[in-house]
Amino acid sequence: MLDPILNSKGIHSATFRDLEDQTYWGQAQVLGSAEADLTAEMVMLQGGSSQVPFQAAPGRSAGTLTLTVRQYDKQILRFLAPFLDTSLVELPSGETGGSVTSIINAKGTSLVESVTGIASIAVGTAENLAFGNYKLVATGAATVDIYIDNNLSGKVIYQDSNLKINDAPITIPDSGATVEFQGIEFTGGSGSVAFTTGDIATFSVNPISNYLLDNYFLKTGACAREFELTIYGECINNKYRRVHFPRCVASANTTPVFLEQEFAAMEATIQILKPQSVDYVARSTFVGR
């Protein structure tokens, strides 16, 4: 019988397993490629007048693997870049009522003030919330203009090229009363409002959502995590192809890439390391002829 023909087609998935804590597994299934480079540069023994080497032997290998990821499980973020348990903040069910952050003074101190300024902001009519970062600018003793850094939601209309979204100044009421604009409720201070014209305050808004994840990239204290990596090819006629790398580490850019009219891919360069528990660097498995 002839020896079986060995080949591989396609790519099905890449599975990551934390070497320190097996609680954490992650998987990417929408992949472009997984290409390992274990080629060693040849080291030549040369000298004299010979135009060819007297001897050659493999030198060191770069030992890298390039993984093109187009969609992924959030769990693999802990493997592809230096990570801390607080690097991911997730709300699996999102925010059914949206949210606003605390408003803070960015220029001057008159806008956010419990007696003579804006005491607080809160969600008003949640359906009107528009996702983004906001700027409030005092235009008078009790009036403000509002600006937002995007119009993705379709719920805001820019009034000028400065990204202002209110067509008339918004008056902040006295004595703890409230006024609402764009789903945001502004509560005036307990006394008489008295802004300094030109002062600025900022805040952010999340709209109603069914999922929310913040990934804090390269957060202070984050460190790289070593992992096992297993790549699976497509299953064809009950033939399985697998490559296993027992020890790896990575430092990829896990922030999204944005391309015109395309689903962008994340290119992750993974360093293959010499394992301590086994006597090989990679193992290929072929199941089925």
C-alpha cells in the first residue's frame, strides 16, 4: 500500500488555552490564515577562494506565527496582548436604559457646580440617547450649547461645522429644576445658575443596548500571558488536520481596525517558544487518509 498523501485545506479555528490557569480558553473561528514560520536560516562555513560553502547547517528560527483574525471570542483578547483581569469590563445584557457618565468641568469651574451650576445629569428619555462624547459650552449666565463627536445614531443633526446639535441655546433652570435635551436630563444647582461664558464641561453617553464591552488596551499593570495554541483545518471527507503549539506568547494590537466598506482583519503575530513540559515545538496531526 502506498503511503497516504498528506495535505491540508482551509482553516476552521484557533483555540487558545491559558498555561497558568486552565479556566480560560478562547477561540476564533472566522479566520483568514494561520502561518507559522519555523524555517531556520542556513549558517555557512566559507573561506579561501571557494565560491560555495565548505559546510552548512541550520541556524536559528524566527519561530513566529501570523494569525489573521476576522471575528473572535472576547476571551482571546487576554492572550493576544498584555492583559489584566480588569482589562475587560463586560455587561452581557447591555444597558436596557442606556447610561450617561458624570459630567466634569474641562475648562473653568462654573458649569458643574452644585449651587450655581449644573448639579448633575441623568438619563431622561432613553430612546432619544445618542452614542458619543459630548461637550457643553456656556453661552450665557444660564444657557449652554451642546456638541457631540459623531452622528452615527441618526438622532442628532449638526447645526454647524463645529458639531453643535442644538438649534437654540438650552437654558439650565434654577433651584434644582430639570430640563431635558436629546434624552439627557440636566438638573440645575440648588441656587441661581450663574455660568461663566466660554466654560466647558464634558460627558459621555451610551444608548440602549443588548451588549456592552470595554477593552482597556495596555492597561497599567498588564502583562503577557503564555498559552497553548491549536489550529484546526477544515474537515473534508472525515479527514482532520491539526497543528498544536504547546507554548506561545503574543503582543498584538487588539484595538479594532476600520476600513472603508470592509470587515477589517486583526493581524496577530505570535511568538512560538521552546516548551518546558514536552520535547517538541509543534506537532501536526493527520486523521484520515
